[in-house]
Amino acid sequence: MCQVSYRQPESLARSLKCIYFYFKCIFKMRTSFLENILNQDIEWFDRNHSGDFTTIFTQNISKIEDGIGEKIGLFLYSIAWFLTGIIISLYEGWKLALVAMVSLPLSTILILIITKIAAKFSKGEMEAYQDAGAIAQEVFGSIKTVVAFNGQDKECKIYEDHLVHAERNNVLRCIFNSTNNFFLWFSMFACYSLTYWCGIHLIIGDRDLPSEERVYTPSSLVTIFFATLGATWYFGLAAPLLEVFATARTAAQKVFFILDSKPKINTIKEKGRKLYRFQNCIRFDEVYFSYPTRSELKVLWGFDLQINIGETVALVGSSGCGKSTCIQLLQRFYDPTLGRITIDDVDIKDMSLKWLREKIAVVSQEPALFTTTVAENIRFGKEGAPQEEIETAARKARVHEFILTLPNGYETVIGERGGQLSGGQKQKLAIARALIRRPQILLLDEATSALDTSSESEVQAALDSISGECTTIIVAHRLSTIRNAKKIVYISEGRVSEIGSHAELMAKKGAYFKLVNSQGLMDTKPFSQIQKIMR
Ligand SMILES: Nc1ncnc2c1ncn2[C@@H]1O[C@H](COP(=O)(O)OP(=O)(O)O)[C@@H](O)[C@H]1O
Ligand SMILES: [Mg+2]
């Protein structure tokens, strides 16, 4: 009794410790999973479907949870009882014990085979759910497009197809498991009958021996019977757990593939040089680049360009000529295949990545806003920025007045991805978020091209007022957006084909001249007049 009361708190403490480590392990896995994904290089996102991550995050991790939870304890406990039962029955009478256990090797082989097959089905099931989850996520992300194109039925059908695949795998897995259980229990009960039959024969055989030489008596038959009964019972309990472990193992493969992926660019985020201020120029020095996922496509091929600090430069050219690629290379989303990009003669590869990105702000065509307050959305540009700075940035982006008309002003929560705002309002918030960083380099990638003419001119006015404060690189197709650019760079076939002011390029009558004409603007008018038309 004393021993029991001594052991109980000890085992309780051990269980609590196990539970604590179990939760710690799952917590660590979940946080590392997200952290690891967020720190991957952009190339990695090109290769992996981001929609899959949510399903892996929820489904796979809970399958691992299942496999490493109390089931491990239950498995070890069952195996311990199984071994104890076997040892006792072998000790009591090995001949009868072997008869009682005759089905065990067969059951073990059967269980191993079926577990392997079931694991294959559960992998198929998980992958199908993963694909279905990715589709649902994509549909929710583009709900307006889906509704506008009456695509609900089509999307439901695609989703259903994946679910059917998952369901088929699930049914097959269950059939295999039930067959497994059927054979297991059938062979166990068959063995019990055989044990009784043989036991009675052995008792009769031993009946004429002197009592001290008798091995098989009614009492030894009962002991062997119940010991093997217990052993096989616990074996039956432990066997299905193997399937849970196999599923957890399959689920873990995907999770650990992500946890083990090491980024090439982002790993050394903090290390590297930090300049005080950019002073001279940004240089693309004979840059050759192909996207890692499409290495056959030569995007930049001997791209050479110098942008002086403080300048406003426009990159123009036909769609797909590599304008956005230049901007992404400057942010070090990718590294050039050959050549280098320098700022003040320092290769950006040698700079601290975190520091470099802090000095750059980007406004792209589709502003990405988060489901939080207006203030928090702007603050995303500068962690911990006080309210005054947020308001100054909003004023510069000409969105302050609008924010004040919202029900809770800066504390108004905007809908998912800013769904409750107009395109122009979203874009101005994105500009405010870019401005709050006080960037040294401002990158505008088709920042106004998705807007209607009146919103465009408002957003453009906001951009014009700030472009003088930093080095600005504008990617645009419409001439109205580049009216402030002193230098216009026409990109063609992966390199700079024309460079100069608007007037110089118009006089050249080359590709830029054609681009201007294709937009219905007369080359005979001076640029100032074109600007007026555009305003
Ligand atoms: N992440 C990517 N992976 C593979 N190819 C890409 C990727 N992004 C763009 N491309 C391809 O690279 C070329 C240049 O793209 P981009 O720089 O975006 O053109 P644009 O001048 O219109 O901004 C295009 O042919 C495009 O299809
Ligand atoms: Mg582009």
C-alpha cells in the first residue's frame, strides 16, 4: 500500500512530463512550420503550391499528433502485456503455448502487409484532401471572379472530384483494415479452439505419469489459455496502432520536407554589409537571368543599366519583357544567373538582406491588404510606428481624409484583403504603407494600371508628390504614369534597347515612339502637352 502511494505521484509526474513534452513538441512543430515557410526563397514558392500548406498545417500535423500522443504509451503498454503473456505460457508448457500461438506469425505478416497497403491509401487520401483544400482556398481568394463568371458549379465539381478521390482511398483503407481485423480475430479464436482440443489431449497423455512429472494438468491448461488469450488480446490492441503510426509517418514526410527545406538567399538574412545611405547609383551589371522554374526562358540577357540615386526612372516595354523581373532582382527575390546588381559599387548579395529590404518599398498592381485595422495595415510598413507617423504617411498618400470618413477612422477593420474598399482607396493605403518606411528606393510596379482614370489620376498625384524624395523606379505601360520620369528605359529581348528622355526617344522614332503612337498620342506634340492630356 505504502509502495502504491509512493509510486502514484511518481507515475503521475511522469505522465504529466510526457504530456508536457508532447504538447511542446507539437507547438514547436507548428511554429517552426510557419516560420520555415515564411523564410523560404521566392523560388521555393514558385515550385510549391501555397494552397497545400494550409492543409498540411492542419491535417498532417494533427495526424502526427495522433501518432505521437498517448497512442505510443498504449502501444508500449500492450506490447509489454503481450510479451508477459507469451513468457508465462511458454514457461507453463511450451508445446501447448506454441499451439496457442500458431496464428501469431501469420497474423504479424498479414498486419505488416496490410499496414503498408493502408498507409499507401492514407497517403492518397491526404494528398487528395490537400488538393481539395488548395482549390477551396484559391476559390475563396478569388470569390468575386468566380461569382462573376458563374464559376461556382465548376469549382464545386473540381472540389468534389478531389473529395471523391479522397473518399475512394478512405473506403479502400477501411476495407483493408476491417479485413485485417477479421483475419486477426478469426485466427485468434481458431487458435483458442485448437488450444483446448490439443490441451485436453496433452492432459490425457500426461495423466498416467507420476504427478511430479506431469506438465499438462487442467490448471496449466487454464494458465496457458488465459496467458495466450491476454497476449493475443493485447496484440490485437497494438496492431491497429501500427496503422496510426504509419499514417503519422506518411504525414510527417510532408511536414519534414518543409521543415528541412533550407533557403539559399534568406538564410543569411541578418549578415552582410549595411551602408549608411545610398549615394551614387544602382547598377545592373551585365545581368543574365532565367527563372529557376523555367530555365529555358531567357528573361534578362546581358541587361545593363545605371540608375543614379535620387533619379526617377521608368522601365517600359512589351508585356513579359522583364520589367517586373528587374524589380524582383533588386529586392533579391532571386539572384541573377550571371552578372551582378550593385548599389554604390557594393553587390547586393554582400548586403544584409533584411537591411536592404528595409530600404526598399514596393507598390504593386494588386495591393495586398490584411484583415485588420487601417492603422495596422499602414504600420505593416514600419513595425511599431506611432500614430502620428501613420497619419503623416496617410496624408502624403492622400488617403487621410478618406480614412476619417470610415466608421472608426484609423481603427476601422477593413474586410478580407481590403474587399470593402475601392481599387483606388486600397492602392492609396498601399502607398501610405510604402511611405511610412521612408524608403530610399521606391519601386512602383504597374501601381496604377488596375485603376480607372479618375482613381488613377488621384493615385498618380500622390505618387508624383513623393517621387522626388527617393530613387523611384516605375514600371508602367501607360505613358501617363511615367510623366515624372527623367529617364525612360525601353526593354526588349532581355536588354536595354533604348534609353533617354521622352523627347530624345521620340526623336529616335524607335520602339518607344511606336509604343507612344500605339497609345494614340501624337508624337508631334511636346511632352508637356501630352502630360496635360493625360492629366
Ligand atoms: N515566377 C516566375 N516563374 C517563371 N517565369 C516567370 C515568373 N515570373 C515571370 N515569368 C516570366 O518571365 C517573363 C518576364 O516576366 P515579367 O518580368 O513579369 O514581365 P513584365 O515585363 O510584363 O513585368 C515572362 O515571360 C513571364 O512569363
Ligand atoms: Mg510586370
